[in-house]
Amino acid sequence: MKPQLMKAGAAPLCVLKFGSSVLASEADYDAAAQEVFRHVRRGEKVIAVVSALAGETDALLAQGELVGGSGATPHAATMARLARVGELRSAALMGLALGRIGVRTSVLDPHEIGLEAEGDPMDANLCGLDKGAVADALCNHEVLAVPGFTAMHARFGAVTLGRGGTDLTAVFFAAQCGAARVRLIKDVDGVYAEDPAENPAADRYAELDYDAAAHVSAGLIQPKAIAAAKAAGLVVEIAAMGSGDATRICNAPVRKAAARPARRLRVSLLGCGAVGAGVLAHLRSRPDLFEINPVLVRNTASRPGNGPVRFTDTLDAALSGEPDLVVELLGGADLPADIMADALHRGAHIVTANKAALARHYDRLHAAARDGGARLSFSAAVGGGTPILETLDRLAATGGAARIEGVMNGTANFLLDRLAAGDAFDRAVKEAQRLGFAEADPAADVEGHDAADKLSLLIRAAFGKAFDPAGIPKDSLADIDPSAVKSARDEGMAFKQIGVCELSDNGEVKAEVRVRAVPVAHPLAGARNEENRFILVRADGGEITLFGKGAGRWPTAAAVFADIMDIHRGLSEPDRAEPASSAPSRAPALLRA
């Protein structure tokens, strides 16, 4: 029986390993963070085990030999201390990348979690872990980022785990903590019978038993990691970044994977403001998956061109060539809804963060998606990078939610924080605009319309009922006395714009958006700047609290791109793709490609 780290009913635990083959430069931490976020929004807690950047460990060892002399065996413990530096730095960089997209991450070194090893200081074996320290870290964070390849030793202090030791660390964490899965992210999408770089027609395995994996995966997976997985009876997945498919190493007969041609989607990006620019950066990072149409902007003169990216101010050019996927980030309600409905009728999948268009044209857009056999995804429309809609989807299978309360407008929260710090209202708005949190016209945030639109979508997802956002009572931030906001902080209170919706016993829905003071001990009071927080009360009375950044380029772009990747996986790997984050009521089933 596997050791259990999380209490019964807690979020499942996933261990992800990122090796040097996928961390070639600092730019790759962005893709790694997206991979972690993909699991977080599926409701998993994640332990991210990272290697040093490609070539860094070799450079450190060469530097050690240069200074200490070749054949420095007597100084192996000191060399181990030097060799681990890259992993320590890499874990911190992973934490920073996750923080940028709003994922709460704890970065801990081996001594802080009691990760212990024994044996040769340059090729040690793991033997101990403080599971309580790991559980404490994950209690208040979605992700724990830790360095692979290194641990603590009773005699030598710091030691390393041999070549490929990060694989062993990931397997050890999964076995010790009772993880639901351990996934080793490599630069190939599984284990092949031959090197696919040398033979593109090489067979790929769907499943391998441990002994066969040790034989055919030489150089890809550390042998000690395979042996440890076998001893623990642990299923290990070998996968590429962003892939839903994987080779599973487990107690199962060897089975080859069916051939699957790579699919490249034509994408139309409508809008390239703060969030759109972030989405464009993500799309450009995966030229193997996406071909980008001319990007629709208001003024092409301010867009001189960005390498292969072209810009246009005409909708026809942006939608040319029958795109597979349209990403709508224009803002507004009626015109974007018209564009999306037409694209859906023609069979193009839609990803949007436009809560106003969705709230006002929900039924029409979903009908268009059904008629066109297309998918409509909008996880970024509520909560930005906070996976509130995904969580409601999962709750629907276990009784659903009875009440939702949240700080759901990051711009409004930022403004109230600035008022509490003593800023004037106009100055706070200008600062929010400078940072990309507020639009040129901030009325939707200030007057509560944005929060009401989001409540309307939450009511649909949680209770399956239509609710006109215009009928939701709202308070305006402009009516709040800034001196009262500042005084409240001195009295142990915090002003927040809080949206609430609940389902009464008679089936009626009540909803409102209010600006009110709550005690600093209240879960929603801790939301800072652009952060969102939600309290979900389940039908059985239990509570779930969610955290994340609700405004800004990178958190929202991360959620948009996660929807894009879900669609790509669904089209490219229809038989093995992981469950989508959108509920069937919001996302018609993908047609097989």
C-alpha cells in the first residue's frame, strides 16, 4: 500500500519532472510553467522536480576539475556540492515562472523537506523524506518546486544522485507521497524502439513493463529510477511537453502505440492588447503545433512586424484560409459575439476571455457551437488564471455547488488596495492602467459590470440557470470614500468588491456585487492587488477555496493558451487526450479529426 501524503478527499497529487532536455534556456521555463498549470487547473496538486539548464551541470563539473584537478575522487563530496548548484537555481527559476502566471508555488531545497540519501556522494540513493514538510508546503500552495539530482547525506552533507538523478527524485517523491501519477517530461513523446531522431519511422510504445523499459530506454530514463518504480509498483509516464499521450511503464504487457500524424492548427488571433500579446508569444513558442494567421489589431502602423507574424486591421484577412481555431480577445459584447457565432457555425473552434459577450449571448453561442460541431472554451473569462470554472465542472459530478463568494475582479481589488495604502482614486486607476490591469475605460471594473458578467457565467456553470447580469445589484467603487478604505485597514478590516451567488432551497438564484469591509482574517481579505479568491460551498456543506491572479497579461494569457492546448490535444489525440477542463454543457464534444 502506498504511503499517503494528502488527507482523504484532498486534491490528487501529481509529480512532474522536467529534465535538461526540455530546459535548454531560460525561455523554456515558460513552457514548463504552462505544463504545470495544465495539471493545476485539472484540480491536482503538483510537485515539480527540475534539472539544471542543459549543459550547466557539465560546465560545473568541468569547472571543478579545472580548479581542483582531474580525477578529483577524494574531493567527490565537494564536487557534489558544486554540481548541485544548477538544480537549486533551476527550482527557483521554475518558482518565478509559475509566480508570473499566478500559480501559488513553494520552492524548497532538500534540507527543508528532509530529502535524504546514502552511498557515494556523486551517485547516491534516496532513502528518506519528511512527508509532513511536503504536506505543509502543499497545504497553502498549488505547487512545490524542488531541485532534482541532489539530496542531503548524514556524512557528506550535500550529495548528487548520478546522471539522470532527477528521474529518481521524481519517482521517489511519487512513491513516498502516494501520488496519483508521476510524469517524466522529455524531449520525445514517449519511449521508442529506436532513436526517432535517427529513424523517424521508429515504433513508439504505448506501454512497457519495467524490464523491457530498462532495456529499450537506455539513455532516456535513469535505470535506478525504473528499478525504484518497479519496487514501488508505480506507473511512470514518459511524455513530451504539452502532450496528452505518453508511454506508460507499469506491470503490463509490451504494447506498441498506433501511428498518429502530427496536426498543425491554423489559428486566427483577434486582438493583440496586453493579453493578446501574451497569447501570441505562447503560440509563437510552438510553431510545430500552430500556424498563425495575420493578427487583427486596430492600428497596423504601430505594429511594424514581428518576424514571421503579420498584422492586419481587417477581419477578413485575420479569418482567411478557414482557420481551425479562432482566439477572440477584442473586448465588447455584441460584435465579438457575432464574429464568434459565425465562426462556430462554420466549424471553427473558439477560445475567448470575453465574459461580456458570453454573459449576454450565452445561449446563442452554445447553439452555434452545437450546430457547427465546434468547441467553445472560455476558462479565462472568470478568474483569469484562477481555475474556478474547471473546479465547478468537477463539482458537478459530485453534487455541485450551493454558493459562490469571491473577489473576482482583479482590477477592482488592485484599486481598493491602492486606496487602502492612501492613494487617490484617480491615481490608483492610472497605475492600474499602466500595469495593464485596467482598460482605457475602467467603468466595467469600477461599476461592477465586469463582476456581474462573471457571476452570470458562474451561475450557469454552478446551477445551470440563465441569469441576466443587468439584473444583478452592484456597488460602484467610485461611491466609496477613500478615507474609509484607509481607516478600515487601521481597524483590522479590508474593503473588497465581492460577488455572491447562491441557490435557495426553492431553486431560486440570488446574486449581487457589493463593496464591503471584511475582517482581515476572512479568506477573501487576503486577496492582494490583482489576485482573485473564491469560496465555493458544496451542496454537502464543505468548502473549497481557490486562489490565483485574475488580471494581467500572463495569468490570463496562460488560461487562454491552456484552452488552446486542450483543443489541440483533443483534435490530435482524440483517443488518449486527457479530460478537457470545460464542462460538456459549455464545450460540445470534439469531433474526431
